[in-house]
Amino acid sequence: MQMDLTWYSSLRADNFPASAYEQLRQRLPGSTPFNHLGWLQAAEAALPADQQLQVLVGHHQGQLCLCLPLIRGCERFGPLTVQVVRHLGYPMSDRIALLADLPAGAAKHVLREIRRHLPHALLQLNEVVDELAPRTLLGAWARRSSTHEQRLSCQVPVHRIVEQDRQEISGDPRYKLRRARKRIAACGAQVRRVVPDASTIHSLLDAVAEVEELSWKGDDEVGIFCGSSRRQWMYQAFTALAAQGLVRMVLLELNGRCLSYRLGVFERGRIYDYNLAFVPAYADLGSGRVLLEEWIHWGLDDGWEWVDASRVSLENSSHQLHERMSGLCQQHRLSYYSWRPSGIALGLALRLWQRFKPQLQRLRRQKPTPAVVVPLAKQENRDALTGHSQR
């Protein structure tokens, strides 16, 4: 095995092989728009001062076969503070492929080089699609780790766009869609499709960021535009993608004001439904389903193949694509614990937790709920309000 490994301190370095990177990204079927160099360069620009970026690049027979932009920082796990290495883009990128097309036997050398250059306790990869991941690489890393864990992080609903989608959906969603359309028509709002470019994306992002700020995401400060760092990242990233024609938006507008939106990234026939929000004062319109339906109709008009929810909560997901999904995309979190003392300790703590967690859960379920003692005066008032009396 002959492979040359090189480290770069930035994706913006003058000698970084940008064109070869894009060729590698297009060559691998699992890559997504979140692997786009413009997206990752925006992620690099938004890195906090306490995180270090190092990009590992590998060539085999003169061809780029590996590019791993990695960030290292300190994270706390209970009483332990350890060095953790992640793929650049965490936590704002939904699905990032590992750009690795390695010759046989190269995987162990890649891991050895990462551990040499970026000593760490934990190497963690998020939102990895198992069937599209480089199994040879990840299997070799698992065998060379003190502890390895693969955990399901989310099950993403996806919908295959077919000709039958021109007909109304059946069941309860049909009536919800009809009611939403009637309310939208009654107030005079209109749905608009937008394909922004680099010159128009900023004003559109201003509009949707204002909607997000008014929504619960803004109140809870969990939106993609919350905070100067995230806002910088999203503006720079979507500007880069819009310049390549990869951004799609569906907007619900009233008199030129955006009331609701769905913001997506499109590539290889698949629209990734990345973000949405609505103005709370217009929540009764039910715009979410209408805009999701607009994705599907747009796909029918332009020959798209898939609507992809991109990422959802593992439990109690409320994404409306569940109502019409034709499949699920399972995404995993992969954790590789090193043989350094900190990695061994962290891995041991994980194994102990996995062993005793079921017992703790059983104890919690068996623990009786304490009885609530209600004072007599309060009980009498409650009985009067409910129309009952114990007398």
C-alpha cells in the first residue's frame, strides 16, 4: 500500500487541492451538499477559538482518495475533561459523508496518523449513514480502538416522489391540507418558489432569519441563525451553495412579508429539508404541510426523486414528512476510544454505564409514585368546581 498523507491547517490554504476535493466528493455516492467545500469553509470560519482544525489529505497513485477535515477540542464527560476529535461541521451539518476511497490496508495507517497528529481520547463521527459509509475504514478503526460504539442517532423519513403524488394524499392529512389551503386563501397569503443565487440569497436569509427569531426556535435560542457565530456560518454557507445553484426555498408571503418558510439544499435529485419556521401569530394557517406539499409538487415539475427530512429527533419526531414517507434513512453516531489513559477510562465508563443503565431504569419504573396530600379546604374547592362532593 502506497499512500501519501498530508496535513493542512485550513481548507482555505493556497495549496489545498480544491478541484481534486470536488472530484472526490462527486465520485463518492454517499456525499451530500454538507460535504461541499463552501459549506465546510463556512464551518471553519465559525469555529470558536478553543477548537483546532486540521485537514488530513491522502493521495494514492497521484489521485486524491482521502480528505478528513477534523476539529479537536476539550469536552467534559462527568468528572473527566478529555480531548475529542470530530468531523468539521458538527453540530450544524445534518449528514456528512466520510470522503474516503482508500486502497486496501490503508485504513489502519489513517487512524494511526490521526492519533499521532491529533492525540485524543475520543474520535466521534455524527450522522453517518451505515450503508453508505466506508465499511473497510470504519471496521479497521473499531478493531484498533479500546472501545467502540455505534448508536442510532436518528431515523430520517424520506419520500420518493412519484406520479401518484399529483393526487391528494389520503386520510387525515388530506383534511388538514384542505383546511390549511382554505385559511391561507382566506387571508390572501401566497406560496412562492425561489431558487436564490449569490446576489439574492442575503435578502432572503434576512427574511427567514427574522421569522425564525420570532418563532419558538428564536425564543429557545436553538435556531440555525441564533448567535453571531451560527448566523455567520449559515450566511456564508448558503451563499456558497446558492452560487452553485444548490439552494431551494418555498415561502408563504402576505403583502411581501414572509410568514413561513422551508429552506432546503438540493443535489443529485434530492431536496434536503434543512430548516423551517413560522410566525407564531399565523400558526393557525397550518403552513408547514402546505409548504411540504409544495416541495413535492416542485419535484414533480422538475424531475426530483426524493424529499429528505435531513435530520429529526430520534424520539417523538414531529416532522410532517412522517405522514407520507416511503422509507427511513438511519443515521448513526460512531465513537472510537483511543488507547491513551483518558480514552481507556472514558471507554470503561461507557461500558459500565451500558451495563448498569437497564437496572437503573427498572428501579425507576418500580419506584412508587408518592401520594399527594390535598388539604381539606383545597379538596372542597376542587369538588365544588368539578361538581362532585365526598360528603
